[in-house]
Amino acid sequence: MSDIQARVVRAKSFCLAGWYYKEWYSHAVEEVSRSARALGVHHSVLAGLLSAYSPRVQVHRSIEYAVHWCLTGKHHRGVMLGVQSAVEYFLANGTLRGRKTEAFRLCLEGVADAVVLDTHMAEVLGVHQRVFSTPTGYDENVAVVLCVAEDMKLTPCQAQAAMWGGRIRMMGRSPAMLSVRSFLPSLFMEC
């Protein structure tokens, strides 16, 4: 069995363990759409902000930062300078520079063939996260996710979400759902 085949088998076990979470992005797309309307911004703006603010923070923190920006037009005081730069780049160009954050933005916009590779996905795929920093390593691991998706009759986005959810569950935790509404419920009384 080749290294790629072994990673596909390994990733499938995580996919099955997180099967319930395969619709994580479908839920997230709906949540972003409703939240964007309530906040008075376009869906793509909120998706981009959530993605740009996501590196090295938990889901609830990126929501807090994105909502703060939508309400004030300013960065939250806790945001790292590099992340602030990424937000400014997104606002000027409509895309993100990092492969992980750009893929996350695409998934939040409903692009079913986008694949997010992060720390948890490195564990799922049995590689060190540094592998994702090279174009060959990144593309090779996306190909593994695409194989799993095809074998399991899922979109790439669904397969990645299920694998991610399986990894979180195997750590003894429950994957956080994207819920902007619970962050600022008063904005959603009319939605």
C-alpha cells in the first residue's frame, strides 16, 4: 500500500467518525447569509471576515472579531497585526492570500469543491502541518481528501468537514458550529 493509499484509509476512518458533521458548511453558509443580512453586509464580506480572522483562534473568537468589524469598521483590540493585514487585503481584493483561509472563505460561500487543510486535518491525514506550506504537499493532501470524497459519495467540502468533525470527536470534544446568531441575539429578532 502506498503512502497516499494509507492516508486515504486513515482519513476515511475520521470521516466516518465525524459523519454527522458533513453538513457543517451547509449550516455555516445559511448562518453567514442570515447573519450578513442582520449585520447589513454582503454574504461574501462576512464570509471573508470570518475566514481572515480565523487563524490561530477558536470559532467563537473569529465570530467576535468579524461582528466587531461589521458593527464598527475597525479591528477588535485583540487581533494580531498579521491578521489585520489579511483583513485589509481581503477588503481591498475580495480574496485571501493564504490557501487555508481562502479555502475556508470559499466553503463559507458555498463552494462545494473547496478543501480546508488546517492543524486538525494534518492529524487526520497523518502528516505534519508544515507539509501544507509547500504547493506539492498541499496539493497532494487535497488529492487525498478528494479521493475520500469520491469514495464516500460526498462533496470535497462535506468530506473535509466530516474528517475535521471526526478528529475533534476523537479528541473527546464536540465540534463548534458556526453560530453568529447566538453571539448577538438581539440583531436576529427580526430575521
